[in-house]
Amino acid sequence: MAEEQDRIWYLPDDILIRILSLLPTKEIARTSLLSKAWRKLTPFSSLSVLMFQSPDFFHSRRKNFDVSSFINAIDSSLRLRQKDVSLARLRLPLHLDDIKSLIDSWIDAALERKVKELDLYLQPRFVAEPYDLPAKIFSATTITVLSLEQCRLEICGAIDLPALRKLCLRQIQCDEQAIRQLISSCPLIEDLNIASCGGLQKLHVSGLANLHRLEVTCCYDLRRIEIDAPSLQHLLYRHYGKLPCDMVLTPCEFLRELILHDPHIKNYFLQNLVSGFPNLERLEIDFTRLQRIEISHHQLKRLELKLTAFQMEAKLKIDAPNLQSFRANVVMDEGQSSDVATEDSVLLSTFHVLQWFRLQPATLHAACMQQSLTYRLNPNIWGSAYGPSWIVVAYYTVSIK
């Protein structure tokens, strides 16, 4: 009788696979226990992507969360998968506790199945020691995307990642030598992201002829960064450390986007930096100390500046004849009580769209003249420090004859 009622058994395999593809990976593991059809199909052998995403796993004290079931789901997903069927992507968001040996076995299983994208978020919960990456990860010839978070990077042997195109390292314990060896051994990398890597004091990026995107953020110990990437098109750099970081960038004709957040930057450095990228189209800069800002670039189309109350007396000069969009974020101190007003001139020979925004109560009076913009800020006109947090103060379309 039970067999007659098990109608799922008679569904074609391609329909079953389609149903499975719409479920979270954890639910697929549970589904295999419901019907012989799922077990007959060995569904995990037919799925190319295994992504385990369970934010509750990091808060396992919640009543409705079963940690052991979650771990068993991962184990079943990889154990039931046939070795001769490749795996396109595996994502593991886990904390360590006492399951390090299991994580090792899961990574082994993924590598045996020629995984192409490997994403490991291994957060230690009760232990201070991060996860030590197995050496075999760095000799996986099929991996194209490697994302590692909260692991320890120690390279003891040779690196062989000939297919790697994208590398993300977040909150990795490493040193300069390990990063440099890893980068230099992967010449085909197109996208490199390094974030919050403690202990990293010097970063050297070179020898990557195909590198198009580079993002370096919140590496607080960083003291020097050297970049020589002739094909670079997008560069994002955020440094909020207490000490300045020296930056050496080789001029690059292909760079289109530059996003720079660094409180230690100097105006002369900014001018020299921008001049080294002749085809730059987008520039976004967050200043906290600069009192004089000069930007001159004939190809620049989009400019965004973030200014603070500290810079109310800053001198701003922009020479960008092809500028199409200008956006300024003005952050006012919440406790400020006195009126603050300044006037500066911005040289704009062909200025199509102008937008001013604010993050704290402020008003902007803007008057467009032939080739200049005069603005005035008054943070107290609203009479309250709790006004709208985001407002378009002025919008202009300017045509210069």
C-alpha cells in the first residue's frame, strides 16, 4: 500500500532534479529520506552547486536549531555524491568546535569531485585558533574561484592553481610572504579581494597581467602597498589604520574606477595618483583631514566626495571638462550648534548633472555661474539634529556655451 502511494517514484528523473534544484541544500539532504525515488536518484550526484547557508548555525543556542542535523546534511550531501561527477561550487559557513576533521574530509571530497568554486567561512566560536587550511587546496587544478574567511594561511609547499581567476581573502591570518607567494603563483587571477587580514604589513601585487579588479580594505596593520597591474580597471582601497600606509601605484592606462578611503592621504599624492590614470572615468574619495582638494582630469565623468564638518574651510578646486555627475556627501557633527558657512569655487567647463546630498541636517544654497559653482552650508537651519538622513538638496542641469 505504501509503495502504491509513493507516486513520486514514477516521476521522470529530470523533473526530480528540477524540484531539487529549487530547494536549499540542507533541505535536499532531508528530502532524500522521504521517498525511494530520491534515494534511487542519489540526488546529490546530479546537483552542481552545494551551498549551505544557515545563519542560525552561529547561534545554535536557539531552540529550533539542530546543529547535528545541519552537520549531517553537509556530510550526506558530499558522501552520497558520486566521485566521477564534478562539483561546480561548494560553500561552507561553519564554526570549528570539534568538527575540524569533518571539515577536512568535506574539503577532500570536494577536491576529489573537481570543485570549481570553493567558499569557506570557518568562524571559530569557542576557540581562538583559526582553521588551518590543508595544503592540497593550493594544488587544486580545477578551482577557478577561491574564497577564504577566518582561516590561517600557511604555505609550506609549491602552489599549483592554474585555473584560478578570482581570489578572496577575508580575516585571514597571514604574513607578507604567504600572500606574495600565493599571488605570484596564480598568474591568471582577474579579481583579487583582500579584507581585514591581520598581521599583514606589506602587500605587493605584481606579475598579474590579467588582473582587472583589486580591492584592499581594512587591513589595519598595513604600512606599505605596491601595485603593478597593467590591465587593472577597478581599484578600491580603504585604510582606516591609525598610522599611514605608503602607496606605490604604477601608472595604468586601463583604470576606469578608483575608490579611495584614506584619512592620511595628502593632496599632492592625490594629484599625482590621478594623473597616472589617463582614462579614469569614476573617482570616489573619502577625506577626513584634507584641507585642500584639487582634482584635474579631462576624462573624468563621475566624481563623489565625502566631506566632514572638519573640512568646512577646505579649498575645493575641480577641473574636469567632461564631468557628468558630481555627488557630495556632507556629514555634520550632531552636537554642532553654531552656524557654519563657506564658499568655494569649483571649475566646471562642461557640467551636465549636479547632485548634493547630506547625511546630517544641512542646507545647501547653490548658484551656478558660467564656469563656477558657489555653495553655502548651514547645518542649523532645520533647527534639529534629527532631520531626514538623506536628502537631495539641489539638482541642476547646466549648459555652458
